[in-house]
Amino acid sequence: MSQLVLFNKPYGVLSQFTDRGTHAARATLSDFIDLPGIYPAGRLDRDSEGLLLLTDDGHLQARIADPRFKLAKTYLVQVEGTPDEDALARLRAGVMLKDGMTRPAEARRIDPPALWPRDPPVRFRASVPDHWIELTIREGRNRQVRRMTAAVGLPTLRLVRRRIGDWSLGGLEPGEWRVA
């Protein structure tokens, strides 16, 4: 029987079990999860937070990570600037990036969500407003959400993945995990 682990990846943690980088030791999944034989199903950038799925089932891993399956991934995105209807409409229609047009996304402005504090905190600039949007995509290019928001003039300040398909963070705090 296969295992599926839901993990709330903290900011600054690599989505892998070892750090092969040349930098000083960076936090990895092995600092939080000690289950043999499981691997991340997809990635979440070091500077992004939230839901990461891990499994020991190669077929499930492929179904979750492969863009051909168009599994919805929902993000809470704190952006610099004010997301007007034009910017949201552009995200909904798909955005032209250097590697081509994105698929249409679901995008809406939301009130600031009740989230844990980030360490380090997001920089605050009194002269530049920030707002939150909820963005759902059905592909997973490298740093896609950040590149999409930047393309519509809204640089990402904080990015938290809340849901992948039918799986969500639920009440998991940063660094916590549970078997689904």
C-alpha cells in the first residue's frame, strides 16, 4: 500500500532530502521528515511555503507532478501593488512568459489570509501597497506563479501553496506533516 504525506514546507527549506549546493548547509526535507522511501511529488521553491506532497508511489508521483494531468494547484499570493480587474483578467486569460503562454488561471483578489508569521518577515514599504490574490493554475513551470504576477505588474512578496487537487494544508503548521 502506498503512502502519501502532506507537508507544510516552511520558507527557506529545499524541496529535497539532501543539499548538493555549495552554500552553507540549508534546511531540507530530512530536517522534518524521517520516512524511508518517499519522494516529493513536484517542487516548491525554497522561498515559497505551503503544501508539498510526498509519496513512495511512482505512478501517483507522476500524476501529481506531470502537467499533462492538469492537477489544480491553488496559491495564496501576496503581491506588491494593487491587483485591478485588468491584471486579474490577464491572469485568467493566460500570460505570455519567456517560455510561452501559460494556461488560463483562476484569479481573484482576497482579504489577507490568516497565516503563520513568516521568518524572515516580508519587507514592508509604506509607500507601496500590497494585496493578496488567490491563484489556481493547472501546470507547474519553474517559478511560474512569480513570473505570472510579475508579467502583470504585481511582483510576488509571499507565496503559499494551499491546495493540490483534493489535498489541502488543513491545519498543518509550518514544518508539520501527516499521512493522508
